Amino acid sequence: MSVQHFNPEGMLQPVPYHHVAVGTGTTHVHVSGQVARQADGTPVAPDDLAGQVAQALRNTAVGLEGAGASFADVLRLTFYVTRWSPEKIGEFMAGVEAVAEEIGLRLPMPPASLIGVEYLFEPDILVEVEATALLD
């Protein structure tokens, strides 16, 4: 495997992601912001943060697979969530946990950032996911 995830002693514990990822491969894979849409553009899980997180992660998995990668190769995830507040973390994590086994996303996740934004490119989109992976 070209990516090693870990949480060094002395860093905040427990967290639902790893603090550090070390990649040793040479091929970089960047999956652009994925949202809760089917391939034909049909919205998935309107007004449901957990459902949209799950679908956006499924779409991210499709992008990774298209490049010959998987979540095992992911160095970093970035989540953009509209109208974020800390009270939403349970619903957010429910979406992650609901789909993790299906898409091969190990928990805790790779290093991740959750960034609250006012809105994304369409008003019904609650979350967007970006991934960076490294292959040998």
C-alpha cells in the first residue's frame, strides 16, 4: 500500500479521522467535488445531510475507481457543508458510517477537513466531497 494513516501520540484523540497520512507512490489522483447527484443529474436525498454525505462519498468512490484507486489510497478528504453548525456532526457522521463498508472507506477516515460554507453551486446541495489519492 502506498498510503499509511496514523495518529501520533500527543495529538487530539479520539477523532473520526487520522491526523497524518504518508504517501509513497508516484501517481496523484484528485477527485473533484462530488455531490449527491446520480450520473444523470437527478438529486439524491434532498434536505437530508446524512443521505447526501453517503451519496457524495459513493460518487467519490466511482471517481477513485475510474483512476484505478480506492479509499485505501486516499491521502486526504475535504468536505464542504452548507450552513454548518457543530450540532450537525451526528447526522454528518451517520452518512459516513452508513456507506463506509459499502465503498471501502475505513474508519477512522484518512486526514479530513470539514469546512462550513454558506452555499454550494445549487441551493439543494448540502455537501461536497473532494479526495486526493496516491498510487504506486
